[in-house]
Amino acid sequence: MSSYITLSHIQVQSANCVAGITYGFPAITSFLGFVRALSRKLQKSHGITLDGCAVVAHQHQLLTYKTDKYSDSYFSQTKNPAAGQYQQKNIGTTPPVIEEGKMHLTVSLLIECQGFSGTDDDKHKLEQHIKNLCFTHRLAGGVITDIKEVIYENIQNDNAFYTCRRRLLPGFILMDRSHYLTEHLSALQQENSNAEMLDAWLDFCAIKYQAEAQLEEGEVLSSKTKANWNTIEKPNSGYLVPITIGYQAISDIYPAGTVKNTRDIETPFCFTEAIYGIGEWLSPHRLENLERAMWRYHYEDERYYLCKQEVMSNNSKLEYKDDIDEIFFED
């Protein structure tokens, strides 16, 4: 029996949509950090521990603009603090432009929960407490403006699982597909022994085209030959996107207070860089196991701080059920 807390349809304004060199959605570390902050408070108040977290996106709006329909998109920038307050203290100057990427989004979080036992009345009080607690936190740097509902439930049978899964529709759940990189790198190295993991990652992330020459009868291939440009398909099928999945240490761990200008002088410090992987947006109706959708922290070799999901075996039947009647009509 597994217990879950669903934070359904969280509306977030001005969340950070830039993670390392990727943009379009907050990093998975932002959501796990939010869950960790809730867990620390719930441990003190109710003795409850929150663990894994599944992320479902329902709606998103990037705060960008275009100068014309052929130009690139630009992030809408703001001057902070407000001009009136700033100019009162800094006469003759204007506030600085804060260069950042923001977005509005609506997401649902399905969180694994341990340690709660109580009556139905206790359960309703817990749900209301969690809802109130969420409004005191930021999610991915954004402000939570509304939560449709908070539901605590025990998933004991298939009917409960289908009910929980249906609640996440319509939307897309973020799945870890970083193992595709290893598989694709092996294929690349068979053709080019110098291929690196970056080459494999770019094959998933970049939009690539290939020219197909249109030679007329008797024509010799030249720079003036007409060609059709065809899109090169990604190595694997699915709605695949580049994501930031954690950090790698690039320095030793320094004692607390020895590195200047750090946020916390009481905690040891280490310089890091972002680690990137591949994610897939998948419709929740294709899930057959909630456990496989749970993102969790992983610490490896004391140098890697990663967010990962359970690795699927080749024989897994996880995401290939498309019986839509079962989803809508079987409770």
C-alpha cells in the first residue's frame, strides 16, 4: 500500500524557466526542493515524511515577445525595484534591468507520503494544512496563486490507481529518458570512435536538417544544384526535451566560511556545474505504475547530485496502455 498527496493544478506566476543552458520549464530540482521544504515542516508538525515527486504540466506561458514574426523570441525583462521607490533613494537614476526568464504555469505534483495515520477528519485537516503551507513557499521562484485541491489517498488497488491517474488529465507528465543518451552514444561510436556524450545529447536537442539533391537529367552535383531540406528525426520517438537533472562538483569541498560572498557561512561550500539529460512529456493515461514516475534525489561518488527516476527494464510494459475507455469509465 502506497500513500500519496496530490497537489492538483497549482497556478504559479513568474516562475523561473531557465535552467543552465535550457529553457522552457523549471528544472526538476526546483520541484524536489519545494517538496523537501514542505517535508521538513510536516515532519515537525505531523511526523510525516515526503519522498518522491511526479511532475505533471497542464498549462504554461513563457513571458517572451517577438519584434516581428520572423525574429527570435526575447524574454520580457523588468526593472527592479519599482521605479518610484528606487528614484526616491537614487535621484537621477533608473532601476537596473534584471535579466531573467520567467513563465506562468499550472502544474500538479504527486508526492509520495509516509508516516500519516488518522481518521477522515484528521485527513481533511492535514489536506487543509498542506494547502495553507504551500502558499507560504515559492515554487521554482514563482508565486503560488491558487491550488485547486489537495488530496491525501492510499493507492491500494487498480481502481484507486485509475482514479488518481485520471485526476492528472489533461496534462503531460515528465519522465526521465537520460538512458537514451548512453544507447545513442554507443551507436554513434560505432560510426565515429571520437563521438562524445555531448554529440549524443545534441542529436536529441538540436533541430537538424539534411539536404537531398534534386539532380536533373545529365546535371553534375554543384553548389548551384537545387535541393530539398528534410528534417532529421531524433534518435528515439516521443516528445523529447533537454532538461537539467542535477549538478556535478568541480572543486573540493571547502570548510564553512572560507569562501567569500556565499549565501550561508555555516555550511561547507563546493563549486558545481549543471548536468543535463533527456526528458519526455508523456500523457498520464499511458502510465501503469506511479512509482516509475517518481523523481528522487541521488548522490553518487560524493560528486554528483542528481534527480532520477527508477530505470525501466527492456521488458517493462510501463507506458504502452492506450485503453482510453478504461481511464474514463472504470473507477
